[in-house]
Amino acid sequence: MSESPSEPESVTVDEVAAEIVCPVLGVPSVAPDEDFFDHDATSLHLVRMAADAYQRYGVELPLPELFDEPTARGLCRLIREELGAAAGAP
């Protein structure tokens, strides 16, 4: 697992798009609010993105929420929320 950023704000939409979304979808770029399903993503793509987020940031993402907001911005928000929750945990 990669070292997690110390601050949730250090995770950027551009970073998430470049390091997780684009490789999984096999595309050169995605806009922050571009729906993954517009790139023929399937549920397996979203599961892989969640697995990549775990490997890179050490966070477990709630898949239903990723399905609700299937964009790089949404994925980034979920990662930040989970990092913040982990930082606040005793």
C-alpha cells in the first residue's frame, strides 16, 4: 500500500483522475464531472477503482456512494471523506 497523504485536502481531483480513473477506464483523460458510465464503465470498473483507492490511500470506499456520483470529483470526495474519518478515529 502506498503511503497515505496526511491531509485529506492533499488529494486532488486531477491526481485521482490521472492515477486511478484513467488507467482503469483505459482513457487518456477525464473531466472532473464526467460520468464514468459515459466511457462504458461497468460495476467491475468501479470496484477496481475502489480497490486502487484502497491500495493507494488505505481507505475503503462505500461502493453505493461511488455509484451515486461516478465521477473523478465524486471519487476524490469519497477518498477525502474516508481519509478525514480515519484521521479523526481514535
